[in-house]
Amino acid sequence: MGERDERIPLTLFRWDNTSGTVTIVFKEVGFSTRKLGSLKVGDEVLNIAGPLGNPSSIEKHGAVVVVGGGVGTAAVFPIAKALKEIGVHITAIIGAKTKNLIILEDEMKEASDELYVSTDDGSKGTKGFVSQVLNMLIERGCRFRIVYAIGPPLMMKAVSDVTRPHGIRTIVSLNPIMVDGMGMCGTCRVSVGGKTKFACVDGPEFDAHEVDFDELNHRMKTYLQEERRKACTGHPQ
Ligand SMILES: Cc1cc2nc3c(=O)[nH]c(=O)nc-3n(C[C@H](O)[C@H](O)[C@H](O)COP(=O)(O)OP(=O)(O)OC[C@H]3O[C@@H](n4cnc5c(N)ncnc54)[C@H](O)[C@@H]3O)c2cc1C
Ligand code: FES
């Protein structure tokens, strides 16, 4: 944001080529996202780099399910919208811990043919995880060609565990810690199909059934102490 701040990766939620604006949706979890959240109308960020990484493939497949966990719903929205616009049948499943954390329900309704909502505590929609709703639909006999899942690593892993036995192609958008976003620093290293990939330049989308989610989860905690210190004092050391 400022000269001495870090870059953080955020997904474009919407963009408007005519007005030249982009819309982002983000959750305040630490120093940078809180700082971004504290900006007032008219404030500026130093610069925005992007778009970076590879675009989602928007092709006419059979029925598609998009699954959004927490703020991941904002990242899965443009995929659902673009696929629906070309005539793909979209089933959307969005979930969060509790009712107040469900986001973009109206937007997801518009971008899908059917919408299911779940909360871990049952305060809205089905009680349980998005992966359980997906499992229920598959067991009911719904036939899906592709599943896109975006959210916390544990949620993406749970979705991939549901689809694997049914052989349903599943694509996840990985969210490892990123620094340069250019394939040079190696921070966003992930293991996919036993090979090392950099999520910023090789992804962020990968075949879920090939991703080592346990390693991803572990690596995302690498700087937890520094992040906590920075959130409290503004300095990582
Ligand atoms: C390709 C990509 C796209 C993303 N798009 C979005 C988006 O559209 N909206 C959004 O809200 N967030 C998105 N994220 C996550 C976002 O980048 C992080 O939440 C942010 O970098 C945290 O910075 P911070 O300084 O506020 O918190 P930090 O102090 O860095 O971290 C605070 C807490 O958040 C956790 N955290 C750190 N990085 C991530 C991460 N990448 N994902 C999840 N938790 C993390 C830390 O482990 C820690 O517990 C995306 C991440 C990637 C890699
Ligand atoms: S963020 Fe540096 S290599 Fe991907």
C-alpha cells in the first residue's frame, strides 16, 4: 500500500473495462488487510500489480459446481458468472462458520442456476460443511462434470476427498503465502503431482486430486509468529 508495505495477493471480484475500475473483496486477517480496510474513500494505494498468474479456463463443459468457503466465495464468483454467461449449468455451494460470515449470497444466486448455503453452526442453510452438501448432491444422483472449489486449504482438501472416488475433475485455486508474485522468490511453492510448482506463475488453479494439501497447510503457518507480532506492533521482529 505504501512505500514500505508488503504486497498481498487478492483476487479481482469484478472489473469494468469502460470505467477502468476493479472491485476486490477481502477479509481483514492481519496487518496488511487491516490497513487496506482502514482506507477511506479517496485514499490511495501506491500501486497494483496484475493481473498475475493464469486465467481460469472458461469453456462450455457439462454441469459445473462452484464451491466457495468463507471469503473464497468472492474468488469463485467471477468463474461462476463467466461460465453461466456462456450457457453452462451452474450449481453453487457457499458456506461459512456462521450466518454473519456468509457473503455475496445475492450475487451468487444471480451467477448460478441453483444455490445451496451451509454454515458450520447451522445458523443458516444446511448445518455442516460445503463438502458435505456436495457429497449429498452427488449421492442424490446429480451428475457433475467439473467442480471448482476455492476457500481455506482444509475446505479444498475436503472437497477433493469427496470428488476423488467419483472421478469428478476438481480444480482448486491455491492460496499459499506469496511475496513477489513473479516466480522468483519461491515462497508460494506447492507440491502438485509430486512436482514443485509456484502457485503465482504455474497456478493459482491446480488439479485438486494432485495437490499436497498437508504441505500447503503447514507452509502457510511458516510466518505465524512474525504475522502476530506485526499485527500487534507494526513490526515483524
Ligand atoms: C492467489 C491468492 C488470491 C487471494 N485472494 C484473496 C481475496 O480475494 N480476498 C481475501 O480476503 N484474501 C485473498 N487471499 C488471501 C490474502 O492474500 C491474505 O489474507 C493476506 O495476504 C493476509 O495478509 P495480512 O498481512 O493481512 O495477514 P498476515 O499477517 O499475513 O496473516 C494473518 C493470518 O492470515 C493467514 N494468511 C496469510 N496469508 C494467507 C493466505 N494467502 N490465505 C489465507 N490465510 C492467509 C496467516 O496464516 C495468519 O493466520 C488470496 C491469496 C492468494 C494466494
Ligand atoms: S510469490 Fe514468489 S515465486 Fe510465487
